[in-house]
Amino acid sequence: MITSVIIDDEPMARETLKKMVERYFSDTLTVITAVDSVKEGVFAIYQHRPELVFLDIEMPVENGFQLFKYFQTIDFEVIFTTAYKNYTIEAIKVSALHYLLKPINFIDLKEALNLFQKRQLNTNSNERIEKLLNTLNPVSDSYGKIALPTFDGFQMEKVNHILYCEADQNYTKIFTIRGDVVLISKSLGFIEEQLPVELFFRVHKSHLVNMNFVRTYSKAGGHHVILENGKRIDVASRRNEEFVKALTGKGQ
């Protein structure tokens, strides 16, 4: 059974594709979850490890091509879904990736799944994704990696992969989008100085959060944020006004 995840910001598109899979392909394909953004898709992929991802291209905040910057290795196949018949389709074709034009129909979906199954064993997803992104020439990951000082050396980590940092006395716990926790031999203040200020915010004396992964901010029951993985973190009252400005961009 092939496991899959749907990433599409349109509720109707997600539901239509899911129902089509359940009706016609339930013997070979299952949809584990369907989410509405790249950020939620990243967490869904790390959590469920699907073999196949149905990925919308045109989405707000981050388009579908931005998904790949959150992975060092692409160990899943992608079938792009799009309503736009433009240059991206030719780029996808060149990269030997599958795509479906909306509204998706049974015949096209069946053909895409057949191609997926035929090529699954003898293609390298990482190489094809890299070729696709080079063809499209999107904005690169400008933040790169950071060397995290551990007790026995250093661990290299992509800055975009850091979800939040938590003080632990004179040490710091680094929580990544993969669900890993890295204990480093430096204070939170040291890490804060190493990370880009436009991306990370010290919401509390013990927490530094990646603004890209803030899902909600609430004043109910005390100021706090909910991150994309469901983690709740308090926002100190003295940092609240500055944080809101950073979150809304009004401080720029």
C-alpha cells in the first residue's frame, strides 16, 4: 500500500483528491493526512514518512517549491497539482516529475500513479528535485547551516530546520522540525547571537522561537504562541509589544 500526504491550500481541492483516491485507488493508495500549507506539510512528512506527496504549487506564504528547502534528503516522490498551465509545467516535465492539472480527473490521476509505480524503483528523487529547482532558479536558502557546539564536537544544522531553542541552565536544547533535540554546551544567549535576528525572536528568558513556525498568537490566559508542532510557549509581558511588531511586520 502506497502512503501519501496531500498539501493544498484549497479545502475543496484537498477533499476532491482525497475522495477520488478513496473511491478508485483504495486498494493501492491511502491518504494519511491532508494539510493546507508548506509548513504543515513539512511536519506531516517528518511525522508520517509518506512515499508520495501530492503538492500544490501556487499557495500563499510559501509556494510548493519551497517545501524542499526543509529536507536534506528527499526520500519521497512528488506529484505536483496546479491550476496554472505555465512555464512550471515544462520545468516539471524536464525533471521527470509527475504533475496533475486541476481540476484533477480519474484518468490523469491513474496515469500519474502508474508512472509513479513504474519509476519508483529506478529513479533518484533527490537528483530530480535538485534539477527541478535549478531549472526554476527559486530563491536559495540564504541562511545556510549553523555549527552547534555539542559535548564532543559540533553538529551541523540548517537554520531553517530549527523550530525553537530552550534554555537548560547553562546549556541549551535545540528542537528541530524533524522532532530531534540537540543538547548543546552553550547558553541560550550565545545561540541567540549566532542566529539571524530577522528569523528568531527571544519571546521569554528561556525560549527563542523561529518566527516562520509560529502558528498562532493568543492573549487568552496569558500571552503565548503555538508553534506548528503544537508546542505552546509563553511570551513575556515585557517582550509582548516588540514581539507583536515583529510578528506583524509593523516594526519594520
